[in-house]
Amino acid sequence: MEIVIASGNLHKIREFREMLKPLKSIDLLSLLNFPHYQPPPEDGKTFQENAMRKAEHAAQALQRWVLADDSGLVVPSLNGDPGVNSRRYAGEEATDSENRLKLLEAMRALKDLHRTAYFECCLVLASAQGVKKSVKGICEGEILHEERGRNGFGYDSLFIKNEYDKSFAEITESIKNRISHRHKALVKLLPTLETLQD
Ligand code: IMP
């Protein structure tokens, strides 16, 4: 059966493709397959709210099964920033690199003790009939003083997971896909995905 990843982010789409490979009966599409579809504004106060909106809206509009991801980086010392604004932290059209620079600047004076952070990923699976399941995964770590590594996207080069000595941008995508917030959320969704029928 077909499931549409409600995202046009190539990195996220690739991670989902890789992680869902073992589910042979699922064909993944993404919003790149529906260029005329206009996603709703992401103005929820939580990742969960935004993921719900994305999933319900796309499932209705496309009349298909949809898997929506809303995710981001939370830094408690910055009162939760960048949080739900992770993608547009440095401005509506900001690049990942501009967002990382803004984060480094905001944390410049913070000592290691105050550099804890976590990635959060909320996933919502929905059909045109409504929401089927909502799950969340968290990955805890800290923010580096400078960028390290070239893999990944977003804040990967600034994030180091607890008990690791490499940033998310220094490890391979296949390792990231076994330890990330997105992986942790997806694992909770697998039993439901396995039961879906056309
Ligand atoms: P969304 O597409 O509105 O969910 O925004 C996600 C944003 O959060 C991305 O643009 C990144 O800035 C950040 N983000 C989410 N997941 C990751 C990840 O796995 N690595 C690095 N940054 C991430």
C-alpha cells in the first residue's frame, strides 16, 4: 500500500525510506509527488499539534494514508528554543546554516553544563477517515561549541548524543537512523504500520 510522507524535506524523506525499507508492503511517496498540494501553516505550539495538522490536512486533501513528521531541537537553557521554530529560527526563509549560526551565537556564553539539548520527533499516521496513531521520540545530548561533520541536515553538526563522541553530522546516516529521535518514534509506530491493509 502507499503512504505519503507529509514532507518535502529530502533528508527526512531519505531517512524514512531507509528506516521503512524492511516493510516490503509499503510504497513511500512524499509531498514531492504532489507539487500542487499546499500544506497548512505550522503555527501550533507543540510538535504534536503541528504533526496532527500536517497529517490531517494532507490525508484529507490527498485522500491517502499520510505519515507526518514534526520535529526540532529543544534547548532548555534557551527556554526551549529553537523548538517548534527550528526550521525558521533565524527567519522565515533561513537556511540550515543560518539557523546553526544563530544557535551558536545564542549559546556562546553558555558553559558545558548549560548546553544540554534534545531532538524531538512527533509522528502522526492518518487517513482520510482521521488520525490512526500518534507517537513521539526524543534523543538527548548537548550542543557543541562549533560545527563538526558534514553529513545530515539541520542542527546535526552541532548535536552530540549522550554517550557518543561524534556529532550527528560525523556519523553515517545508517547509524543516525538507528539512534535518532525519528527512529525512536518510528519504532513505536511499526506495529500499526504492519497491520495496515489497502
Ligand atoms: P519541520 O520540517 O517543520 O518539522 O522542521 C524540522 C526542523 O527541525 C529542521 O529543518 C531542522 O532544523 C530541525 N530538525 C529536525 N530533525 C532534525 C534532525 O534529525 N537533524 C537535524 N535537525 C533536525
